[in-house]
Amino acid sequence: MRWSFIVSEVANGLRRNVTMFAAMVLTTAITLAMFGGGLLVVQMADKSRDIFLDRVEMQFFISDQVADADPECRSDPCAALRTRIEQTQGVESVQYIDRAAAFRDAKTKTFANDPDLASMIRENTLPASFKVRVSDANRFGPVLDEFRTADGIDGVLDQRELVKRIFSVLDGARNAAFTVALVLAVAAILLIANTVQIAAYTRRTEVGIMRLVGATRWYTQLPFLLEAVVSALIGSVIAIAGLFAAKVLFFDRALGDLYGVNILARITMGDVVFVSPWLLLAGLGLATVTGYATLRFYVRI
């Protein structure tokens, strides 16, 4: 009997304040959707970072004097330099690219889509180099520092700078999503608190009667708390559904080209499923804590 009374009170309260209820649901849904979007970007960035670090290389350019004296890098100082790099801790592979190979790569790969620039490149104008890959991304810095100023090295190309620029964009998108979610969370907290206070005020007479006949404070407050929880639950479900829709309609379409060339890791349905319980817990926690605090400190019923 008691639970049926509480359920009926919750239903009546939601029906009486339908506009506030709808506003609370929508605000909660948008807040959690932005929070979930930020979590998806974090997952995408983490997986994309693994992709890039698996492919990223450093390149040591050999001075023209050394390369011209030993085009195939079979004698010292070129061969000794290569051996030193190969024996360095963390180095996975070393590939020697002579000047002729560098010229071919520039013509057929680097500037393949820009024939005007490709036509300006002449033989023996590009330096020979060592392409170096490391097994541990943390070894990039030490290896670069050790050989950057080595004899026979004219310059270096560190592809981590490109990776940093790409991930700075992803980090910015994540931070923007979390910032908007934080602002909306404040709005949701205020809206939940106001809704609970209004609901309690409109039913203060019947609550007072219940208190006179022996009802506990918890029993009279529970319907108002459950109204906030129900609103948050519905908002959480809407937010989760929105993330599934965004995965198909936005991420797959807008980022499809980047997925295709393996620049960014794909956001999968599994990622959305992984994020969904956190959104549900966040929504219920937000409503429960706010509703309880409001009833405890601002509503005396």
C-alpha cells in the first residue's frame, strides 16, 4: 500500500509540473550527451594515438659530403653511424634511403598529387637519410637527442610534431565538450533544485497532514526525490539514444574519410555501449544528490 501511494504521488507530481519535468529531462539529456561526446572523443584519441605511435618515424638526414663519398652507406663514417643507431636502446629498425631513392619517393609519393612541385625537384638535390622506428614511444626523445648533433648528421625530421598538432585538435574538442557539459550540469542542478522546491511547496498542505498522522520525514520526501530521479533516468536514456544516433549520423559520415586512410581510430558501437552506463550513473547521481540536498537543506517537510 505504501509503495503504491508513493508511485501514485510521483505520477501526480510529474503530471502537475509537466513543463518543469520536460525542461529537466531535456537539460539532463543535453548535459549527458555532451559529457558522453567528450568521453567518446577521449576514447578515439587514445586509440588514434596508438595508431600514430605505431607508424611514426624519425628521420636523420645525412650530410651531402658523407652521402656523396659513400652512396650505399657501406663504409665509415656512414656505416658506423648506422650501426650506432641500430644498437641504441629502443630502436626497432633503421632504413637507409640514398639520394636516388629520396628523389624517386619525392616524385612518386610525397608530391605525387602536385605535379608542379614534383617537376621542380632535381636529382641529387635531396639528402640521403636514415628512417628510424622505435619500439617504445618514450624513447623518441633520447634517441633524437643522442644523434641530432652526431657527426655526419645535417638535420632531423621528428614526426611527433605532426602527431601533437592532430591531437591538440582532439584535445580541444574534448575540452570544449566537457566545458559545455559542466555549464549545462550547473543549469541542470539549479533546475532540479527549483523543481523539487516547487513540487514540495504546492503539496505542503497534504504533506503536513501526513506528518501529523505519523508519516516519517523520509516517507514524505521520497516522492519528490523520485520525481527528480525519474526525470534524470529518462534524460539519460535520451542522451544514450542520441549518442548512438550521433555515431551513425555524424561520426561515421563526417569522419569517414579519415577512418578510411587510418588517420583516426573508428568510434564503434562498442565504444558507445561502454560509455552508456557512465551516463546513466552520472544522471542518476546528479538527480539523487541534488534532490536530497535540496530536501535536506532548503525544504522543511
